[in-house]
Amino acid sequence: MSARAISGFGLGLRRVFCESLLKTSRRVDFLEIIPENHIGMGGRHSRPVTACLERWPTTVHGLSFSLGGTDPFDPAYVQGVRDLARLCGSEYVSDHLAWSTFGGAHLHDLCPLPFSLEMVEHVARRHREAQERLGLPIALENITYYLRFRQSHLDEAEFLKEVLSATGADLLLDVNNLIVNAKNFGGDPALLIDKLPVERIRQIHIAGHSPRGSMIVDDHRGPVPEEVWTLYRRVISRAGRVIPTLLEWDTDVPPLDVLIDELDRARAEAKAALADKLREPHRAHYASSTITLVEAM
Amino acid sequence: MSDPREILASFLLGRQSRLDCIQALFGDADPQEMEGLSVYAAHALRNQKDAVAAPYPRALAALTAHLGPEGLDALVARYSRAYPCRLLNPARPAETFPIFLAEYGGLPAWMVDLARFEKRLWDVENAPDDPADEIASDTPMLRSTFRLDSYGASLLDWVVDDPVHPSAEGEPPSRQTWVVSFRGSDLETRLIEVGPGDAALITRLLAGETLGPEAAELLLDLRAAGAFRGT
């Protein structure tokens, strides 16, 4: 399939709602598929997934490149991601600023990295090699972390900036992850947003989270919380453009209409953020291009 | 061991205790770091259980009834230590689980058979599509997903009466059975119990032997069921 750019407001594709998605007349602009759930699958369950990929522009979002890890890249996995990206017409692939394998074993989680310059260099080397093997750009997503290593001497914003600078990668900004990290370890996610190079944000993830003991965990459960919407508006306002925005809802997935209601909300929030920006007199130089974007939504 | 990734991995793979991990990472047991480590441990267990639950829902229900929820968690954790996931293949998740159960000991034999049976169901249902399956040839060839398995319990009726909602009640009748399985051209899974005579013939067929007239009726039945390519 030839390349199809994603834009607007999309859903993380899950098997539970594939059939409903194919029947809906409501607006879903794009999809995101997780290769770990679909590579090599055949049979009747794969048919609705394939039908969705044919109908919607889709981007591929991996979990297993383990870009912060040390294990060699799995050639079969790389090939599977490449084939899936080709099937989807995906212009890029995304994965996480994390590691998920060690000594050849999958840890079933996205584990945190020390926020250090040494790790920045390591990730840059791995990212370059992964892109060469894949033949496609790999955008990087910020993760949630539940531990902070003693080896960290940068804060999260500094680490993200350094990684983006060293890799030249685009950022898949998970707004919910910033909120979760701030709730668990303090800090102001709005200030973090202000430090990031917003022109490098290629895609946004929004999702919900839950308390677990004294911590907040990123479990993609429930509607997007108000604080995530607030931060989302700030990102869009700072960027001055609509950034492709994807809803992740993986725990207790509700009927499709509830998911699409959240996409409609995201569309409204982005529109409001851009309209608010128009009213900011000191940023009037953005106005003409923003009007076009708001009208296009 | 000074790389914090190695320390955390060692804990998540069950090779190091929580306290040792915390001490190696932070020097003392800070409550917040302990809580953080618990989050990773809980994620790992949940994801390991999910990987097993997808292909083995009935076996997991039976194991839960037999061991209790905590016993099941311990079993899954032990499985993950014994057989850490080396290859993420969604078509074959937790494929070593039946082997592990057979080695585990102390479980009713039918539970191991049930896991083997569910693995076969999963494989048939989700195996990659083989275009050759849709091409008829002069020499009858079995579909790529065609398999014959033997079990010490009569699982077919016990399991397949409700394929959507697994039941953990009771146990299947103890009886030697042979079950043919394959994915038909309509993508539906076919399960056929055969007797010992037909099982012997099918074993020869799968070994590549050309069968004589003694297999004529069996071959007709298999063709009618859609077991051959292009049918």
C-alpha cells in the first residue's frame, strides 16, 4: 500500500471493537496498530483487522524495539514491523523511550532508563541502528516510570530534549504519561511542555490512569481525565497546529461510541485551544495559519 | 552488577528478591521506591497472566479452581521464570505452557491435556494464512493446519459445547481419544474425534505414506469435512 499520512483524531485499534468500527458512520480519522498483537496472525480473527487497515490510514506503534536496552534487535520482529508498516502505508513507526528485554527475555513491560547523557548516547546509537534495519523513521514516545535511578542527573524534560537532539527523532508525546509521572514524583508537566521542542511532536497519545497504592499507574482505563485535557490544550496551543491525536483505552474497553465520544471531545479541545491562541494578542503572528487550521477541523 | 537495567531485569525475571533489588538500586528501602518496584512486579504478573489467558482460558479456569487465585499467580510466576518469553509471537503466545504444566507435577493429567488441547485450538484458529491451502491438486494434500493429537481425557464434548464461556466445573471423562483438527476454507475450526484405527491411518498419512484401499472410507470422510487443500 502506498504511504498514507495520518491526521486528525484516531483510535488505538483493538480486536474487541474491529467489527463495530467497520460498521460505524461516525468520524475516526486514523488508527494505530500494535505489531505485537498482529504480526503473523491469520484466520478469521485477522480479517476484520485487515479490513480496518485497508480503510483507515494507520500508523504502527511498537512495544519491543527496546531502544534503551542492550539485546540485539530481533530480525524477525523488525521484518514483521516492516511488513506491517508496508501493509498499512505507514510513513513512520513509533516505539518507546524504554527497554523491555534483557538477556534475550521479554520483561512484559516498558522499563525506565536512567536520565543521563550516557544513556542519551546509547539510545541514539540504538535508534540509528533500528531505523537503518527497519528502513523507516522511528518516532519516540515518552513513558511512565515508577522508579528513578540514582544514575539520573537530568530531569525528564532535559532527557527528552537531549534524546530528540541526539537522535533527530520526532516525538510521540503521551500527555497522560507526563501527568502520571508528575503525580508520582512531583514537578509541573506544563513547564515540561514549555521546555520541549513542540515542532518535533509528530503525534499525541491521550489516555486515562488509576491509583494503585500510593502511586498512579498508566493503565489506559476510563475516560481521559480533565487534567490530561488541560495539558493537551496547552500542547496544541503551544504548537499552534492540530497534531494527530490518538486515544488509548485498553482496560475495560467500553462500546465504540464511547471511544468516539472521546475523539469528538479531543477535536473540540484542540479547536478551543487554537481559538484561544488566536485571542492571545502577543502571539498574533500565529493567527493567519491558525485560522486556517481551525476552519479545517 | 551495577547497570540498573540489569538489576531491575533480574528482579522482574524472578532471580533477585525485591529487597535485594532495592538495596542494589538505591542502597536502602525507600517506601516510594518499594511501591514503584511493586508496580513493575504487578505489571509483569498481569501481563504474564494475560499471555497465558489468551490461548488457555479453560485451563486457567481449571487451574484457578484447583490451586486458588494465589496458587495460580505462583504457578504463572514460576512458569515465567522457567520459560521466560524469548520471542514475541502473537500467533504463539505462551506456547511452552503445556510443557511446563507437564513438568510441574501434582496436577491432574487432564489439566495438562486441556492445555495441550487449547494450544491446538489456538494454533488452528490463528496460524498464518497459507495461500497453498486454497489450491486443489491432483494428489490430495492435507490443509496446512491439519493435526492429529491424542488425549487421555474426552475433551471434545466437554470443552466445545461452550467455546466462548469456559467452564471450570467438574472434569472431563477419562478416556483415550484422538482428535483431528484443522482450519477449513471458511476459516472455521474443525474438530473431529476419530477411533484408534483411523488415528493409525492418519498418522501414516501425515508421515507421507500413500494409503491403500483400507483408507478409502476415511479419505472420503476427510474430503467431505474439507481436510484437503482446495476443498
